[in-house]
Amino acid sequence: MIGISCPNFSLIPFDELLEEIRQDFELWEVVAELDHDLLGIEDRISYAQESYGMKFNIHGPIADMNIGSPSERLRKASIEELFRIICCCERLGIGCLTVHPGSAFAYGDDIKARVREATRQSLEEIDDRLQGSGLSVALENMPPASWSICHDAKELLSLISGTKIGICLDIGHAHIAGSTQSFLESDVPVINLHLHDNHGSSDEHLPLGSGNIDIESILRALGERYKGDFIIESRTLEEGLMSREILQEML
């Protein structure tokens, strides 16, 4: 199923945006922060599921969550918040929750080893929490930056090894990192897919066909291996609709 997602949607009241999105999309990956804090809109999502037949995936908070924080106290706070979101997802029957790996803000490369270690610990705790749950969690690959980890398949596989956690392959991020082939040639378990375009140097989140990513070739390479949803990450609803038209032709 083709869905839409955008962090900036979280600045718009849920009910107002729902009335627009449901006209064109049956699936919405909600970024669970700001005005879309999941515990605050749980009843609205339930209403949309029952009244409109809408389907939802969830993207964990981006701004204030760091599951790889070198501070154990702050790492635990992030995990506790994520566990509350997991409980909410389970009550709503959500199928997939995407999370970002830890971030090395401020200290960059000097603390990335610690961030990877803390991220691995958090993922093991998340995996333990998910035992017996119908919810799948996907760890997203990130664009290269002084603060980021998880740029290629090898690194993501090292962090989820031994768990049932899957991968959210962000095609735009992989293009900037030059790691697209590493994902296509590996046995990384891709369970969610983020689609947007760029020119290879920054995370522009352009409509499909507006940059230089060969989206169609990537989709062909994934082929039957990929069974999940196709989430268009757009800057606006209008650009999301532009991308949907192109994606439908590719599929």
C-alpha cells in the first residue's frame, strides 16, 4: 500500500490534516511528536480507523528522542517514552513502528562508538519488549552527517543482529550516503520503505523524479523480496500526491 508521511505534518492539528489526507491516501505514517504526540491522538486514530477505514504506521519521535544517548539516564528516558508509544501502537493494532538510531550530537565522531553501543543496548531492550507482540519495529538508515550513524547495511545489520527488529530503508538517505547497493546486495530484512528524491548531496525530500535517484531500478532490485508498504516522505501533501502518481506508474 502507498502511504504518506512528513515531519512537518506534526505542526498541524491532527483532525484538520486527517480530513485532507483521507481524501487521497488510505495509509498515513504519523510522526509521533508535537501536535501528533501519539498518546494525545490515540482516540482520533482509532476513530479514523473505524470510521474511514484508514490505516496507520507510526514513526517514532525525531526531535527529542535518542535511543543511543551516551547518557544512560537520557537513554532510559528515551526507551521509556518509546515503550509508551509501543503500548499505544499495540492497542491500535499498528503494524509497523519506525525508529531512528542514536545520534552523536555535539561531539560527533568522538562519541560515535558509544552511541552505537548504547543504540545496540536499546534495540535489545526493544526486542525483549516486543516478544509476543504483533508490532514490528524498523530501524531507519540515516544520511551521512557528523551526528549520525547507520549509513549502510553492514552497520545496521551489526546493530539488529540476534533480534527480530527489521530495517526501514530510506532510499533518499542511502543515495546521499552512496550505500544503496549495500542494501540491495545484502540480506538486510527491509520491512518498511521511505521514498523521496534528492541530488545526492543533501536530504532535500523532493518529489519522485525531481532529483537523480533511479527509484524504478531500486524497486525492481527489491522485487519480490519486499512485502511492506511504500511510504512517500514529502514536504507537503501536494508534493506527496505528485510522487504518488509517479510511484503508481512504477509499481
